[in-house]
Amino acid sequence: MYRRLLGWSAIITGGSRGIGYAIAKALAREGANLVLVARDLERLREAEKTIEEKYGVQIETVSCDVRDYCCAETAVSRCMSAFGKVDILVNNAGTAVRKPFYTMTKSEIDEILDVNLKGLMYFTLETLRVMMRQRRGIIVNISSGAGKAGIPELSVYSASKAGVNVFTEALARELKGFGIKVYAVCPGGTDTDLHRKLFPEHRPEWLLRPEEVADLVLRLILEGGVEGHCYDIFRLV
Ligand SMILES: NC(=O)c1ccc[n+]([C@@H]2O[C@H](COP(=O)([O-])OP(=O)(O)OC[C@H]3O[C@@H](n4cnc5c(N)ncnc54)[C@H](OP(=O)(O)O)[C@@H]3O)[C@@H](O)[C@H]2O)c1
């Protein structure tokens, strides 16, 4: 089979589980080498072994918290030393707490905004330092349908994802003419650990499979799309 991303390299945050892991498999299937970032080293190593064995690509793992700026620095420098360039960044790591806003704590608010918004900006900034030199690159931000319509009991999460959407739009406009494309993807409920934790009452058949979100990300990378736009994907039940 002709592999359309042979020789490409990608950094995927939150690439050890859920949607990020599905994206990692989709890109590896097309031949891309990967840097996977997450906190839990065991899960990262499992993902690395499975993907390398199945797709014969090179996987680097970086165990760190996207809230620390040095996490982005380490991931980008690992990608450069292993592969010599960064073709793709998928900002996927994310977190949420489901509760009424008036019951939330400061640390819960900080964690959601720091991971979903600031962590994404840190990775984008570090990666852009390389992509601007390359005058080439693709950034895909995994946002959420919650960023388009505020969801009760997910108010901070919704605000973080609305921030991701507007950031994506602004950045895409800023980078026009630099050879760097920026997109967002706004999934609805997807069957992952995060969704099961937030909505234990939801049945799997109501939800997207992570592979469906990954297919959309792959399509954007291969075929392009409207820069700065957030692409919706959801299950109609
Ligand atoms: N599932 C849904 O219904 C849904 C819907 C719309 C959008 N999304 C978005 O899709 C993205 C992925 O969500 P998911 O459902 O796949 O979640 P998940 O199953 O909980 O996986 C999250 C991934 O991110 C990593 N991660 C979380 N916090 C991190 C941190 N501080 N630093 C580094 N890595 C971190 C996790 O690994 P470690 O825990 O080991 O760090 C894991 O690899 C998120 O941005 C989420 O908002 C999800």
C-alpha cells in the first residue's frame, strides 16, 4: 500500500489514549514517525510498542505535563533530533470536570485552562519556531463541540474550547503566506476514558469512536481544508 505520510514527522499531545492514540495510529498507518506526549510513561510505552510493531514507523515518547513549558521544548527538540523536522503538530491533550460552576475550585479551573488552552499554546509556540524556519507545517487543534455552544456543568471546559477555536482562527489568519496551515476539529461525545468519566450514563452507541475523529484529522492533513475553521463531527442518534 502507498503510504501518504512516509518521511513525515508529527508530535501528538495526549497520544497514549483515546482520540490522541487513534490519531497516532492513523498517521503511523500512513508512514509518519511520531513523538507521543503524555504523563503516564507506562501507557506511552504500550502505545509506542504496539504502533511500532504494527506499522514499522519510529516512535519517540516524551513523558511530561503539557502545563510545563519545558514539556513543549523537550517534545520539539526530541522530534528535531530524531527526525530533523516537525511536519505536523496535533494538540490533543485535554481534560474536563463536570460540575456546576459555583461548586468548582480554583485548582479545577486552573487545570482545565492550563491544559486545554495554555498547554496548547505552549506546544504551538515551540513548534512554530521550527515551522517558521521550515516555511511548512500543519497544526491541528482538537477542540470540542462544547467550544461552539456552552454546555451546562462544563462551563470552564466550554470556555477553554471556545478559546481554542478563536485562537485557531486568529493564528490561521496570521500565518497566511508562511506555508503553515492551522485547523481545529470539534468532536461531539466520543467513546474514551474522559467521556466515560464525565458521562457514565451515556451508552457507547450514542458516541463517536475515536477512530472516526482520527479519520477526519487525517483527511485534513492529507487534503487540506478551510484554514482556521473548526470542523464538526458528531454522532446522530
Ligand atoms: N471524549 C470526548 O467526548 C471528547 C469530545 C470532544 C473533544 N474531546 C477532546 O479530545 C481530546 C482528547 O480527549 P480524550 O477523550 O481522548 O481524553 P482521554 O481519553 O482522557 O485522553 C487524554 C490524553 O491526554 C493526555 N493528557 C491529559 N492531561 C495531560 C497533561 N496535563 N499533560 C500531558 N498529557 C495529558 C492523557 O495521558 P496522561 O493522562 O497519561 O497524561 C491521554 O493520553 C481532548 O482535548 C478533549 O477535550 C473529547
